[in-house]
Amino acid sequence: MNTRLATAVFLTGAFLLRADELTDITKVPEDLKVPPISEAAPAAGLRVRQTTRGWEGTAVHHTLYLPANWKRGGKFPVLVEFAGNGGYQNKFGDTCDGTVEGGSLAFGISGGTDYICIAVPFVKVTDGRKENAANWWGDADETAAYCMATVREVSREFGGDEKAMVLCGFSRGSIACNYIGLRNDPIAALWRAFICHSHYDGVRTTWPYADADRTSALARLQRLNGRPQFISHEGSVEDTRRYLDASGVRAPFEFSALPFRNHTDRWALRDCEQRRKVRAWLRSLGLPAPE
């Protein structure tokens, strides 16, 4: 993604607004703080770094947060998160470092309770060396394989409910909900629902990676198989709505435009209407969420 924000125009109701005419999210104070990385063993209320079996000896890793009410032997829904591209900054002060440690979306939505939160990496393979990729997909098939193995390992060892896996992402990570999460039948079968914030696979076809074209994106979208997606974007969601209307794919799509100009996932750390909407949507699916 570009490191500078291009002039953008958003359709909001009957009005056209420039990005710099929308509210800045920093006017809403944060009421949540993502826990720092702990070097202790996984435990309730801690966020730790881990490497999934099969990738030992590599630099690949994810983060695992066990909710404050976690108990061994219990069953907990899981929010699996993909981060945005690293090196991003814009004129409003929004930044993204592209790391599994830097995301806010899953923890903010959960409020720190009820959900296991996993931030999974994009995996880069260079001359046999495997490591986390700060930008774009790295090796998309390796990324999908690590994601699947991690979800299954966390479910087995920490009580993740395999029938309540929600894939979420911001920016690059939002595109990844379909680009990686619906990449093939085995990974597509993991998910109960999806939360896609800011960008969507197939809407823009000029991204600098393979299979960004609409035909490829629609083939991935077919694997959604009627499962729900919560789709949001700063300013407007109309481009995505039009794309999905024209796609012929029918599913419970919930659209939400944020009244903020910021390209960030940090709205999830604030008591704002967007966070209340996505939590209410989770409750409508029979999943837990704070009021």
C-alpha cells in the first residue's frame, strides 16, 4: 500500500465527503489496551508469542491471547486475526507495522474475555528461510498452511471451539479474509464467520500480487458458502457493496461505514458505534460479545 494517503471521496448518506472532512478517531478516547507480550507460559489474561509445531527452528511465530475468564477444560470461540501491511503511515498519523504483535482488532472486539485471540502471520520463504512477512502475503500457500495448523493446535491445547472460529483482519488482513481464508477448501472449512475491515478481496484489481484479478477473487468468494461476513470501511462501504451485489454470491453480508477518516484497526479499542455494531452482530450469530 502507498505510504501516503491519496485524496479520497466517500459517499455518506446523500453527501459526498472528503477524507479530511470526516472525524478523526483520536477524538474518541481508548478504553482498552492490548496486553503487552509476556514471556511467561500461556495463561488467562496473557498474550504470548508461539511457534506452531512443524515450524520449529524458523523465525515464524504468532501471538496467542487467552481470555481473562479462560480455564483449562473449557471451550472458547476464537478470533483469528491477520494484520495490515507494514510501513504504512498517512497524513492523519495512522500507522501499521505489519506484525502479529501490532494488531488491535481481535482483542478490541472481544474486550479481553470469552474469546481466544490468535494473530497469525503471513509467512515469507527466502532461500529456504521462513519468517513473518511484514508486507503482503509472502508465500500464500505457506501462510494458509501455518494458519490452519495454528488454529488446530490452539484448539487442541487450549480449548478453542472448532465450530466457533471467526476470521478477522484489517487492510491487508481484511483482503486476506478471502485471499487466504478462502484460498482452498480445507482452510475455508474452518470459519464460522468473518470480520473484514477496510478493503475487500476483488474490489480493487490493481494490487501488486498474483491472483488479484476479479475472476480469481470470485472463485475464492464461492467458497464462502453462505456464511456471514461483517464488512466495514472508513467513510463508505459502497464499493464493496456494489461488488458483492454484482458478484452473484449471496450470503448474510453486514455492511458498516465508519464516520472516521482513519485507516486503522484501533477503533476496536474505543467505545464507539462501530464496536457496538460488530459485537451486536456476533451476538446475533449466537457468539458471545460484551454489551
